Amino acid sequence: MAVAPGAGAAGKGAAADQCEYTVQKDVPATMRDGTVLRSNVFTPKGEGNFPVILMRLPYNKEGAENIFYANPDRYASACYLVVVQDVRGQYKSDGEFYAYKYEAEDGYDTIEWSAKLPHSNGKVGMYGFSYPGLTQWLPATLTPPHLVTIVPAFTSSDIYDGWTYEGGALYQSFTEDWPLSFLSRGAIQRLPDYPKLSAEMSQASRALFAKWYWHLPLNEFPPLYPKDKRVARYFYDWVDHPSFDSYWKRWSIREKYPKVTVPALNYGGWSDIFLNGTVENFAGMQARGGSATARNGTKLLVGPWTHGSSGSRVGALDYGPEAVVSIDEVQFRWFDHWLKGVDNGVDKDPAVKIFVMGANKWRTADSWPIPGTAFTEYYLHSNGDANTITGGGTLSTTAPAAETADRYRYDPENPVPSFGGRFQSSVPGGPQDQRLIEQRPDVLVYNTPRLAKDTEVTGPISVTLYASSSARDTDWTAKITDVGPDGTSMLVRDGIQRARYRDSLERPSLIRPGKVYKYTIKLWPTSNVFKAGHRLRLEISSSNFPMYDRNPNTGAQFGDDDRTKPAAQTIYHDAEHPSSITLPIIPTPID
């Protein structure tokens, strides 16, 4: 049959089916509590029944083809029955939107409803990235009988750790920007008391966001305050639950892999804000998925990208044509295999396919971390002079002996600015040159010698830090950069650890001023070849703002502080306190 006007072909590697289709708008589906959600349904014409591809999103189903990879028209033209639904409380769907709260049950009910639509063959797959990644994982943990596969992209394994908080610190730029995005998109225009704020948001500049980021206390964030009159009341619940308690545990994916019985195609980017969860979901499903099909069929694809991208240009770098991936083609091939039974080799593909930055090539493997990875400790050294890019800090595999500690002053009123890294809407993401930041006296800098040969770092990275502070609570941040022969210091990876959460994300405990504690900063995974002649650099400080909230150093209840105090910070690297970074070295770098 002819393709419907405006619909694309199925794509390279996809099944050859071509269909005309009809579109029904705002088709109602009643959830178990009586709330009605509405979907656009794209139904292929012709004889027989068709597999269903479902996406549930809070960003307006009418613009799905512009926000997410798979244009519903394109899938329908390839003979899939496509359902795109506004989640509860957004746009045409009834009820109240409260982030994550209803997605498991509403997703389950919608999957089963979709499976019974006219011309459905009862097989349902799901797709979408970011929040719609969670609208797949959460119902999948309830094991809906008609769900066959999911393709959750650029999404996390846990709503608390790696989505809202990291190492106990708040992802401030994300958690404050994201609720505001709903105002600017007009998702709540039906509420009469928002015209002034919506108008302000539509004209919001980076300067306006910068003003809001500095506001204290956090639990009176101006655009969403007062909390009892704002639509995003979930934001204040996030602030009121800074620890990993029962509020968060109900939505944790990582504890529920045995309940997920379908294969998942997980893809994301090295500069994505939810990268760690993407990788963890793959490894968790491969090890503990609820069926042999789920364990053996789950795959991982990671490119060099920021949130939702799939091209070659990332931050200040261009990784070349090898980095460009047609996600449409990847998803078509996946769905053709799992929903249509096409023998296209998806089941025989390597479980892991990752882009190695620096070499700008793809590497494949059967599991994660890469088998044979040599986790190697590089120790911090200095004579107490590691401050700034011109200091004497070094890294080597030789353990320290008697050395002078490094010191700096962390002032929350003058935090280290965020520049690059995981996607942020108000700060340039991806690899960016850190040299200006490295000139600050509150940034400690440690370098390897120039590398004699290419060194591939692929896998999870962590920093072990022995440190003391004059404060009762504070933060410790770390970055690694790739330093070229010309001196450019391109960000590769970063992370944070809040002192009160050093031992547990569930049970915080304040520190004693002046006492030395051992901290572990998880920098999340990466894959990068540090070329011969380059150096690997480690930065240590106490802030990365506004990516993370500023620790006020007072030790007070999180979110309540409207004052700050400076802290005197000391980093130890001696025989008794061997501070180090653990790097996942691949013995044979990719050619």
C-alpha cells in the first residue's frame, strides 16, 4: 500500500511493510481509579491485526514527533498501531499531575487497554526518552501480560539517586528547571491563577534563571512559591525528602529488576544527566532480569551525546561522522524483531555497544563493565601546593608517603561555576574547556605526566578522598579532564559527595569539624582514550553550581537555610590517608 502523505519510509533495516493509516484524536481510556486519560491512536489500514507501540509523555502528545525520536506517523506507516498518550493531569488527560506517582499503575492500565484496541494483535512495545523512559520502567515492574519489550532512553534507575539527588546533593539546575518547563510549555494554562507566571516564564532569560538559582531557602523557590498554590507541589516534596526514604523507594527501579520479564534496549549518552541509571539498568537486567528472555535480550547503546541527542557535535567537540546514529533505525530494527518476529539479527548483536571518545570509534562487549578492565589507583601528590592550574599537584600509581596536605576555602557565596558536563538547560553541556575554572584558588589540580601511549579509560570511576572541614556539613566535588598538548582541559567526567551522606543515603550524619573522614565520590562511567602526549587531570573542590545546590556549610535541615558560612577544607594524601582516583583502564586500547 502507499505510505500516508507526509509519513516517512520505515528506514534502513526495518521491515518492508508499508501501510496507510487513520488517526483518532483524544481517545479516552479509563484508569482503575476512574480517571480518564486521552491518547492519539494511529491505526494501520488493511487486513489483519498489528503490534502496538506506546508512548506516554507529559510534554503534549500533539508534539511527540518533534520531541522524541520516533514520529508516530512514521511508525504507523510501517504497519504499527501507535498510541501516544498525555499522562495524568497533562494537556488533554484528566486528574492531577504529580511526578512519577501514577505512572506504574496508569502505564499498566494503558498497556492492557492498548492491547485490546481494534486491530491490535495484543503485542505491546514502549518507547520514549527521559521522563517517558520512566513511564516504561515503572509499569514494567508490575509485569503487564501484554507488554513484550521496552526501549527506555536517557533515563535513570532511581528517582532519588541519579535523577533528583546525587551523592546526597540536589541536582539544582534540573530540579528547578524541569517543573518550570511545564509552565513555559503551557501544560497548565487551564488553571486560571497562572497567567502572570506563564508570561514571565515565556520571556525567561538565562539571567532570570541565574537569579532564581541563587535564592535561599530552597523550600521557598520563587517561581513555585507559595507551595500550597503552585501546580508543582512535588518539587517541595523532593526538597522535604533529602534522604533516600520511603517516599523515594516506591519508585526505585534498581530493586525491581526481577519483576521485569521483557527485554529492554537502553540507550543514552556519556554527557547525559541520567547516564548512570541507563548503564545500571542494563547491567541490573542482564544479571537479575525476571526471565531468560529479559536477561539475554537486554542491550546497551551509549554514544558521546548530551540528553536526547544522537549527533556528532557535543559541547565544544565534534566526534566525527562515526558518532552519528539514526535512533529511528535502531528502534525500528528492535521493534521489527521483538514485535513482528523479523529475523534481522537483533538477538545476536553484542549486548554492549559504546562510543569511545578520543578514539572516536565504537566498542562492543558482552557485559558491563568491559571484561578484562584493570581498575587502577592513581594517587594524589603535592607539597601542599595543588591550588590552581599552576600548582604542583600530580597523579601517579605510586602510593604517597609523608606529604603536606592541600587546603582551600570554600565560600557558598562564591561557588565554583558549572561549565559543561551532563546536560543542563541553563549551562552549556558536554565537554568544555575548564582552564578558567582551574585558575581559582578553591580548585585543587592534580596531573599525570604526559602519557607515553594511548590510555583508554572505559567504565565506572571513583575518587577516594581523605578530607576534613571546619564545617559540620559540606560537599566534595571531583572532575577529570583530558589535557591536550595545547593546554586545553576538556571535561570528561564529574561527581559530588555531600559529607552528611558519606556512609548512607538513608541515614545522614553530620561531621565533626577538623576530623578526617574517608569519602567516596562516584564520577559515573565514561569511555575516553587519553592520547599519547595528553595528560589526565583531576580537580577537587567543594561546589559545582548551579548543577548542584550550594552546601551552606551550616549543618542545618536541608532546604531551610537562608544563610551560609565559609568552610576551611583540607585534603590529605599521605601514607595514612592515601587519597586516590580509581580508573578503569582497558589493557588494549581500541585502535
